[in-house]
Amino acid sequence: MKRFWIWQRYATPTHQIGSYTITPVMRSVGLRWPNGGWLWQFPLAVEVAEEDGTQQQLPIADPTRSAVWFLYTLLLLFAVATLFALWSSRKRKRQGKKKG
């Protein structure tokens, strides 16, 4: 049986460009269910190897992913503020009934 949750890091096919060997590195995140699933793939870095044996890993900035996490954070803060306002409003109503 396949796993429900997908979280893997993998390197895609290597490319030889001049004296450099370039290997893109990706991340896959997703969910599987019997009739389908959801998968999100995004780049993490590029590994560069030179003929002399020197290797570097160059990270790839992903502004879309940063924007999505920022929006999730805003949504969470908005939800917490709304719940706090509702809780505070109910508390004031209860105190008003006790006094009146």
C-alpha cells in the first residue's frame, strides 16, 4: 500500500555544461487517496560540480512559496483575532446580564 503523505527530496537528471555538472534538486509534497491525490513540486537548489572536484549547492529562492506562507500566516492571525473578538464579546454580554 502506498503512503498517504508524500514528502521527498530528489535530484532530477544531471546536465553537463562545459566543465560543469549541473543537478537540479526538487521537493515534492502531497497527499494520496484512492482515486487521486494532490502534489506540489518546487525547486530547492542547484548542485554544481566542477571537473576539479569542487562542489557547490546554490539555493533557489522561491517568492511564490514565501508569499503563500505569508498569506497562511495572515489568515491564521485573522482567525485568532476573530475568535478572540467573539470570545471577548460573549464575555461582555454575560457580565452585562449579571449586572442588569
